[in-house]
Amino acid sequence: MKNAKYMTTFIIFYSFFCFRSSDMNAVLENGKTYLNLNRSALTEIPSYVFDQKELKVLKLFGNHIKEISSRIGELENLEELYIGRNDLTSLPVEIRELKKLKILSVQSNQLKELPVEIGELQNLEQLWLNQNNLKTIPYSIGKLKKLFKIRLEFNFLTELPSEMGECESLAFIYLERNNLTKLPEQVGKLNKLKEIYLANAGVLIDVPETFCYLRFLEIIEIDGTTAIPPCLLVLRANRLKIIQK
């Protein structure tokens, strides 16, 4: 009986050890080195993560992480970082070292501001910042020439920087549930813009006439308080779909 008890204890310990060991090792999936620590009850990013220099995809969704260590800059090959639904209030300036980053997903946190250094992520294609406490976006956003999609819905934004009009690859913008009163005219320079979502983005929000020159604009979502220029109503007869919420 005693031997059976020892054996049971050994099996439980061995199983736990193997489980934790498997967590510590990244796996290769679709040609990318991948580490999934979603919903692991973490309060910080484990130190062993920063030793995996070839890591390309890091998933940390649904934990209780309050800050990102400055060591994040050591993951110089990282292409995708998912750290949504945590307890973050800021991002470290060392995030600028992630020169290969293509996707940064930080939705459902408590971010109050973004570091200016975010503009140094020159390969960034998708930026998910929805459901935070942001009031402004740094001017350096205009340096993100490869940015394809930005999600800013459910924040407290009162204005957007005019430099956003320099994000020449931007095609999808989500701005619902904010406190905006207008959009910068420079947004009309986003020649690749396809879809923009403005329902409840602010009271009496004005859409600038420069939107009339966006040749690839397919969808604009508005509400009853959104003021759009008459030229967009003309475009609706052709390719543009205006959705009123």
C-alpha cells in the first residue's frame, strides 16, 4: 500500500513537471517558432521566454500581467505578440527593439498612453488597441508605413494626430465608441483606405471632404450624428457602402 502511495505521488509530480517543461519550450508551427501561454494565470512574463531568441510568435492572452519586462527587446526575431486581456497600463520603450514585429495585439487592457517609440516598429502591419483607456495617439504613428489595420474602438480618444495620414498602407480603421469631434483632413491622404468604422466615435463628428478622393474606400460606418460631405453620397451610387448604425 505504501509503495502504491509513493508511486501515485511520483506520477503526479512527473506529470506536473512534464507539463511545465512543455510550456517552457516553443514549438515549430507553419514554419514559425511559436509559444502559447494564453490563459496560464501569469502575473508576469516568465524569464525563460526571453531566452528563446528565435521566437517569432508569442501568445500571452488572458493572463494577469501588469507590465512587460524591458527584456522584451531581446526577442529580436519576434513577428507577432498577442498580450490582450491582461492588466497592462503602459508599454515599455524597449518595444522599439522588435524591428521584425508585424502584429501587436494589446486589446482589452488598461493602457493610458503609448510610447513614442512605437513609431520605430517599421514592419508593423496590424495594431490592436481596442478596449483600453487611451485619450491620444502619439504623432510617431505616422512612421508606420506598413501599417495595414488599426483597431482603436472603445477608448477615450478626443483627437487623432494628423500624422496618421502618413500611414500610406492603412486600409482598415476602427474608431467606434470614442470621444472624437472630427477627423484630421490628412486622413484623406490614405489612398489605400478600404473601410473605416465611425459609429459612436464621438458626438457630431465631421468627416472631411478629402474622403471624397479615396478611390478604394468601400465601407464607411456612421451614426445619426456623423456629418459626411455630400460627395460621399454621390459615391454611394457607385461603389461606396454607407452603413448607418
